[in-house]
Amino acid sequence: MASFFDLINKLIVEHGSAVSQEKLITLLKYEATLLDKQKLAVDAENIILREENESLKAKNSVLEKKNIELKEKLKSKDQSFHDNLPDEQRRILAMLSNSGMNESKIIETMDKRDEAVRYDIEELRIAGLIEIDTMAGFAFISLTHDGRKYLKKINVI
């Protein structure tokens, strides 16, 4: 008799395992289907992002070329501006060639009205040839690297 119960027990265990296994296989198939759908969505998004990336690279390349062109134009405009400096502005730069000066000393040295000298000083600052530092209410003016380079170019220093 024991063998009969063993056979029934074995049948129940095997049947239960088969049912459990079938449920597990069904669950795995469902999850695999979901993963396939997610993969398709990610692949589609990846294609779109790659296309956008290539488009942005192309735009960036165009903008870099334009940037270089604009820098060259700006450089040539700066150069032409420097080549056409008024004598008064060249004189101010020459005064600053040894060391910086107080604005009031520059105004005192020039034979022009105060506002005209201040205008020339501001033009030189905008052109990047001088820098102005304010200390204790006084404007101290000195040459920038470009200012020294300009004076060297015109053989002042």
C-alpha cells in the first residue's frame, strides 16, 4: 500500500510543479513582452536622439565658423581703429608708456578742455588700450597689454 500512496503523492507533486511551472512560464512570457516593448521605445528614442545630436553637431560647426569669421572682422576693425587714433589719444598713450598716471595729471598735461581729454581717455578704454582703476576717489590710468603692443608697433616704446 505504501507504494500506492507514494504514486499518488508523486502525481500530486509533479502535477503541482507542472502547474507552478506553467504559471511561471506565463509570467516570464508576459515580462519578456513588456521588456520587448520597452526596448522598442528606447531604440526609437535613441534613433531620434542620435539624429538630433548630428543636427546639433552640424549647427555647432556652422556657429564655430561664424564665430571665427566674426572674431577676424572684429580684429580687423580694432586694427583699423588703432591705425586711425587721433594724435591726442596717441599722446595720452605715450605719456602712459613709462608708468600709469592719475587722470587729473593727464588732463593737466594736455592742452585741451577737461571733457575732451576725458572723452579721449574713455575711447582708449573702450578700445582696450588702457585700464582705469579708481582708488580713493582718483582715477589711475595705465596701459593694457594691447596698449603696450600698439605703442611698440608705432615705435614709441
